Amino acid sequence: MSNVFESMNQKDHEQVVFCHDSDTKLKAIIAIHDTTIGPALGGCRMWEYANEKEALTDVLRLSRGMSYKAAIANLNLGGGKAVIFGNSKTDKSEILFRSFGRFVDGLDGRYITAEDVGTTVKDMEWVRMETEYVTGISRALGGSGDPSPVTALGTYAGLQACVKRKLGKDSLRGLKVGVQGVGHVGYYLCQHLYRAGAKLFVTDIDEISLKRVVNEFRANVLGLDDIYDADLDIYAPCALGATLNDVTIPKLKCSIVAGAANNQLGKESRHSTMIENRDILYAPDYAINAGGLINVANEIEGYNRERAFSQAESIYDTLMVIFDLADSEKVSTHTAASKVAERRMADVAKLKNIYLPRKNVMGKRDNN
């Protein structure tokens, strides 16, 4: 772990917090990437990492992605992320998540947590016992509940934009869409696609999830590796990241890559260029999958479900702006998305020249 500062410096991270509690067996890392626009908001992932280096790499990548996702979604938030070491099916406990909550609280609002891969609304309610800096809690407690439906809606809106731009179509009817990962977000995305008349092809390591979408949406099951070279119009990665790499990109036969997974590109610059050179339209992941962040961000000001869904649908317009910029500047859509996000961060940073009395994360004026 001697290269922590070097790793932080590569992507301009502000802070990394290592959390350890021997009594609760908590081992976690919180990464705060950028708070130019506002406090860092990002989910807490629970995963069985092979080692600390792998976990650090993951949390740094994810937290940076959240900064860009918040900026491109026009949210007044920065980017952060947390990872907890452990098996999400066997290692969870109330005391573990309450311990994590105390570490979050110690950051005094610089980082706001939420659910992510391997964590649930129930877990966030345990965190809520120790800190107010948590979103994604149940509606009964004034939260928004599971953000997956909103993430899926935003992803579907993004798919519509891609189909309009690349194929000149206003409908997905009859298009062959391969969804990789049909858990929470993937399931709801399949629901939208099925209702739109798309032909579904799915893959997942979980047999129960596969059976569900086969039974409900008449999906066709593909092997885990068969989805890459399948005869598809759209490849929608909705599982873990880095599925677009040196091995998989040459196999693709699709016209569009657009899905809800985070960090889809194994190496951002290299693999976005490879996709571009194959004349495949790529929807940058942090732009198309921002619905979940939009949903939990709404909790900070008082949750309004209709407003959250409306903002998620605006991802269609966000992607059109990115595609226009990519065309006009002759750059990849990944580069164009980064430029859109960075411009907003720079513009908002200019406001810091104007003094205002300090507010806390819940919007209340501090007296001191």
C-alpha cells in the first residue's frame, strides 16, 4: 500500500480513509475524489476483494466516476465511494454497518454514502443509526428506497438517444438487445425493453435472476462469454466493470454499447478509441447510468419521486449534447463526456469567489 499517494495523484483524489474496527471486523476504504461542486456522494460496495490493492483501485476508479456523473447530471455534488471487505451474503451484521456509519459521520458531511453492489436499503438503515450522511434509506424513513428503478429508467432513456443518433429510429421495437447482468437494474431495464418491443438476450452468473427475466420477458439466455460476439444491435453491460477490453471489443458485432454498469472501459482512453474505430456508438457509463445518483441526491432536499424520474429521463438530452460535442470536435464520446463534466466543475468553481455563510450538508445555516 506504499503507492497510495501516487494512486491518488494520478486522478486528483482529495482524500482516502482506511477504516478498521477489530471488534466489528470492519475493513473499509472511503475515497473522496472531488468536492468542487459539493459534498461527495457515492454508494458503499461490499465485495470479497482478493487484496487491499484491488480494493483501493476499485474505490478510486468508482469515486472519480461519481464526480463526473454528478457534474454531467447537473447535480451540486462531488464524487465519493466506499468499499467494505466481505461476503455480502454471509458477513453482514447490524454492528458492522453501524461501525461503518460512525466512520462516515466522522467525515462531517464531506462524504454521503448510499447503497451499491452488495448492499441494500436495510444496510443503509443500519448506517443511518449512526449518521445523517446517508441516502437510499426506505420510504418509511423519508428516503427513496431502492434506486434501481430510476437507474434503469435513465439507462433506457439513454438507449433511446443512442438508437435515435446511431440508427435514426424513434423506437426500440424489433431491435436485438443483449443485457449482461439482470439483477436489480438489469431486471428493470429488461422490463422497459420488453414493453418497448425489443428482442432480449441475457446473461448472468445467477440462475434465479435469469429464470425471472426468461419467464417474465421472454428473454433468450446466452453464455457468459457468448454475449460479446452475439448478433446484437445493442450490447448493454449492467454487471461489474471493465467488460470492454482488448479481448472483448474485437468480438463485438453490435452498433451500440450502452448499459448501466460502472467503469465499463478496462482502460478509458485506449478502449474508448478502440470502440470508436469500430464505428460503434458508446454511451459513456457515468452519463447514462446517473439515474441512481439522481434518485438518492433528491433525498438531500426532501425526496420527490416524480421529480427524480423526470430528471432521470433527461439523460436522453444529456447524451445528445455529448454526441453533438463528439461530432463537432471529432473526439470519442468518452472524451466528449469528460469535457462536458469538467466544464461544469470549472464553471461552478468560479462561484467560490463569492462568499456565503457556511451551510451544512442538510442545507441549514451554521451560526459560527
